Amino acid sequence: MIKGTPELIAGRREEIINACEKLYQRKSFKEITLKEIGNEVPFSRPTIYNYFQTKEEIFLALFQREYERWNEDLTAVLDGYDALDRLSLADKIAESLANRIQLLKLLSMNNYDMEANSRIELLTEFKKAYGHSMQLICMLLNKFCPEMSVADIQNFIYLFFPFMFGIYPYTAVTDKQRAAMQEAGVDYVYQSVYELTYSCLIRLLGDNQ
């Protein structure tokens, strides 16, 4: 059992997640080690094991926090408008994801390994945040697109959420990747997160008012 006040426990947990986030901004998942994360926190590295047993668990916590932040954005849309047409709804959802680049980056990773190397209780907490995102999208569709049936909404979820896994790789393109595409003779039009997401959403929702 972790010793300390709830405030201390929550604060240290957040510091570990923040350290992981800081490293992830300049390194890949594979390059980051528990030792490096330990070097970024103001307490001893063994203390980390009181909170997280693996690097994957720390990344899962970061992932969970990103979903929770997106959920706040979606809730703001849900509570902030009495009515939205389909194009406006697509705009709001696309804008919310354009502000969550780190969530999209994490989605593009191999989540099977992350989940396989995390304890069930931490995975469950992550799934709650992920599941709440699905629930909020369903609530948005129910409120602003009342003509959509249960089957329509379910089909939307099963198409849009898998689509999200590919947003980051198609929009965060390095100079090396661009050069390789040019050398390969691939005529590809690059889009922003907002543009790609909005384009998908208006096709899933339809542009009828």
C-alpha cells in the first residue's frame, strides 16, 4: 500500500505522468525507459514502482489523462449549445481533436503491448475514460442529430473510433517521409488534423440539415 496523504499520492503520480509526457515530446515510446522517467522526477526512482510497475502502465495513465481531457472538450460542446446542425457538429468534434494531438499520437501506437503489460485495475480505469468518450459522442449525436437511429449511431461509433487511430500518421508527416513520398512518385495531398477529421465526419453524418 502506498504511504502518504491522498494529496501527496496524487501529486507524485501526476509528476510521473508529466515526466513521461515531457520525454514523449522528443522521444519515441521505444526510446523511453523507466530510468529516464525516474531522472525527471524529484524523488527516487524506486518510488515510481509504488505507483507503476512498468513503462507501459505510465503511458497508459498518460493515455487515460488525454481521453479525460478530450472528454472535457466534448462535454463543453454537449452543454454549451442548444442546437447544432450536422456541419457545425462536425466542426466542433474536429476542432476538439485538433486540440488533442497527443491523444492522437498515443492512438497511433501499438496499444496491444501497452495494455498487455498493465495491471487489470489500471487498464480498467483507462477503459472507463475511453468508454466515456464513446458515451459522450453518442450523447452528442442523440442531442444534435435526433433523427439518427440506434443502429446509425452504433455504425458511426464503429467507423469513427477506428478512424481516429490513423489520424496522426496521416497528418504528422516528417520531412524525411515527405521526401520519400516524392521520390516514390506518390501524389499525396497532406491535410491537417482538423481537415482530415472534418472531412470524415461530414461523410459519416451527411451534410443535410
